[in-house]
Amino acid sequence: MQYCQPASLVVDWVSSQADRRNIPKRVHEIFPGGLADAQYGFATMLDNGHGVPEDHVAAEIWYRRAAENDHLGAQLSLGYIFREGLGVRQDHSESRRWYVKAANNGDCARAALNLGHLYNLGLGTEQSYAQAVSWYLVAAAHEPDADDDDIPYVWEAQKNLSEIAVPIRQLAERDDANAQYALSLMYEAGEGTEPDKSGALKWRRLAADNGYVISLMQNTSATLQPGSLRPTRVGFARAPNRII
């Protein structure tokens, strides 16, 4: 396959056994971020047909190489292409895995919004309003420091919280523990509903009474800050430093 000059420079460098700590000057001018940035840059060229023939299959390979080198953009891209099935078999579970990595790597708003969607719709995982609300709240909590790129994701998370408030309340009133816990989070944060500390405590206790085990650890007070809860593999826990 013939590539344009910038792409050829990148391919020659990242495919060689040369010292990868020393990025060639010409490659550095194009991708100053180093190896992962060059891998990601080449992936986007393949993905969009910029200077090279469009090739989604090859793009996934190069995105993965960059993502394994902790490139945030590549991790987000893998989340997207597995969600949409671009050059790969559609796999929502794999999409979720890469969005979690991106969230851990610093992109909370975009990654958290997409994780909220996956749990809200039950794509690649069991449907869970509690998990969906928690991730939407992570995204929404970034409004004060969101830049122009992130603010649309923050607003969409807030919009989704408002839209799912009614079905969550309906399920909560029918003694669905998962929905009761989700509703407690919304009251606590004041997203999708008016803030209500006593309401948050009420629904958290009901969730615990109905078997939502994780909420037992948190049903004695309603003092959590918006976004202070993070999903874990077993449910929810306070995790101020890292999303699991």
C-alpha cells in the first residue's frame, strides 16, 4: 500500500526497531506527542482517508497500539468504533471496556456520558439505572470546569438525567431497589430533579431495605457531593481518585 509522505514517515518509524525514545525530527514536527501520538495520528488518517486509502480495519489496529500506550484519544476512538462496529464486529462490552479506560485516563465527561448510555440501554452489560445515573452524574459534574469540547457532553448528560427521571421514579415506587438507589443519587446531586437531601436518604434506605446491598453502607447519611460516587465491579463505592 502506498502512503503519502507523512504517513510513510510514521509507518517507517513506529514499525522499526529503532530507539523509540528519539522521535525523528520530521515525525516530531507532525506528531509532537511521541510514539503514541504518531500511532494515533496514523490511525485517524486511515480512519478518515486523509493521505491514505480509508481502511477502518487497519485503523483499529493502530488505534489499539496507541491506546495500549495510554493515548486518551485512541481509547475514546476504540470505544466508539466497537460501539458502532466500524472495521470490527460490533461489541458493546469491548466498547465499555475502552470507555472505562478513557475515564480512568482523564476524559471523564465524554467517556462517562457514553458509559451512562451503555448502562441506560443495557448494551454490553446488564441494564442498570443506578449505574447509568452514576456515570451521567460523573459527566454532569464537570460543568464548572468544562471547556468548549466537553460542554456538549455535560449538557447531554444533564438532558439524559432529566429524561430518565420519570421511569426511574415509576420503578422506584414499585419497590425496584436499583431504581430507588438511582433516584437517591439524583436527589443527592440535584440533577434530573430538585435537590432533596431528605429524599435522597429516604430512597437510599428503601433501596437497602429492598436488597440493594451496596446502599447499606451509605444509608445513614445523605451528604455525598455530585459525582462523588463511582461504579465498581460489585456496585457503588466512594472512589475520589480513580474510576474503576
